[in-house]
Amino acid sequence: MLFIGSHVGYKKEKGLLGSVEEALSYGENTFMFYTGAPQNTVRSAIDEQKVEEAFSLMKEKEIASDKVIVHAPYIINLANGEEEKFAFSCRFLKEELKRVSLCHMKYLVLHPGSHVGQGSSVGIQNIIRGLNDILDQDNSSVKILLETMAGKGSEVGSSFEELKQIIDGIHKKERLGVCFDTCHLHDAGYDLTHFDTLLEEFDQVIGLSYLECVHVNDSKNIRGSHKDRHENIGFGQIGFDTLLKIIYHKKLEQIPKILETPYVDRLYPPYFYEIQMIKEKKFDSKLIEKIKNG
Ligand code: FE
Ligand code: FE
Ligand code: ZN
């Protein structure tokens, strides 16, 4: 069975129930949300009543609630050791873990962070210090999934080896996992056309059991560009066939596939159409026009 969804909104008024409704409108059986806006850390209290309603709706409509992903905001940066910023990131992440628990969710995707000129080994040490500080005091079972990054600017975590170094330093390893992002892997230089080889490499360096989520995005740029600009499925440099092989890979069957592809003309969400195309397993070169014309 394929578990597929996309990034959906989360708004104060309807809370998690609104996110579930949006996912359903795209024909998804799982999804990913931020507990507020992705770009900022303004967060309102979780409406637990809405969480209950969301869970009954998920049960009724057969959404795999145990595979729903929460994404931490981008501006959390545990790699930056500058005291005030580091303390802010740690504090926010602690609170975010509580929100994830209140939503009865199991996974929080986190960008490892950017070392902002201090060098990746210092960045990695900061990430380890922050994660241990947070996890040592947190007794929930929420897993933090470190996302594979494109290597834009001073991003840490664009190689399996760097992620492995982070994991090695964490006391509660059972609280960690990895989230692949196909655009980021490609932009970091990994060859997705030989995906079995890539999976083998991941298994050797980190271990396949750590892989818990895949962000499925095409890329606007060539392999190794370190740009991180997502493209609609089949319209970028990775291409439909390669993405389809990843989506339907036997070893990833139980893992949720989440689209974070761009809105068309910044206005029209593409997910209903992209998911339909993925289910039909046939590339539609007219898809963008279709999305625009609703
Ligand atoms: Fe991400
Ligand atoms: Fe991603
Ligand atoms: Zn990205």
C-alpha cells in the first residue's frame, strides 16, 4: 500500500481538523503540517478538541494517522552555537515536541541547521549538544527525523556521514530517525537514478531502519548544485520515472511519501493532480496547465 500526502496548512481557527480536511481534498492518506507558519515561530496553543475531531475524521476516511509528519520551522538552528540563538532554538524545539505530543503525532522533521561559518564539525557538535539537552529531558516517544539537506550555504547534513556523526553523539538514539528529501539528495550530489545503490550506501553508513519519511520533490537544478529549489513532480532535473521508482520502492513501502512541490504560479496547490498522476504511474506533460485551469 502506498502512503502518500503533502505539506498542508495548519490554521489557528480549525487546528488539526483543517489540516486533515485539506489532505482529504487532495486525495491523500497521510500528510505533513507545521504547527504554525513554516517561516516563523509564532505558535498558538494546540486546540485539543480539534485534535480529537481530526482523529475521528482520519479514522473515518482511512488516513494513516500514525504516519502523519510534523515539520519544525526553518529558523530553528541548533548548529549555530551563538548563545542567545542556540538557547532560543533549544527552547522552541522543546515546546514543539510538546505540541507534537498534544497532536498525538509521532514524528517531527528537523533541518539539522547551518553552521554559519563556524565549520561543519563545530555545527555538528552544537546540534548534538542541543538534541541531547532536549531529548534527555523529554520523556515522550516523538521521534526527531533529521532531514537530508541540499548543502545550500553552510547547511549541515547534506551527506549520510554528517547525519551519522550527529546520531553517534545522541544518547537516546531510539528518538532519532532520518527523512530523505529527493530534491535535497539530488542537489547534494547523490545519484537518484541508481537508487538501490544509494539505499545500500545509506544502510551501510546509518542503517535503513532509521529511514522514516521521504519528501518527494523534483529539483529545478542539476545534480550537485546545492541550490534547494523544489520543482513539480516530473518537471525538473530528477524526472518522473526516477521519482516513481523511489515512491514505489519495495523497501520504502511502509514509509510516508510527502510532496513539498511548489504551488503553480504561487496560487494553485498541485498536490491533487500530482498524486493522481503518481497513482496512474504515467507522466502528464500538460499537468501544469490542468492545475491552472482547475
Ligand atoms: Fe524540510
Ligand atoms: Fe523537505
Ligand atoms: Zn528543500
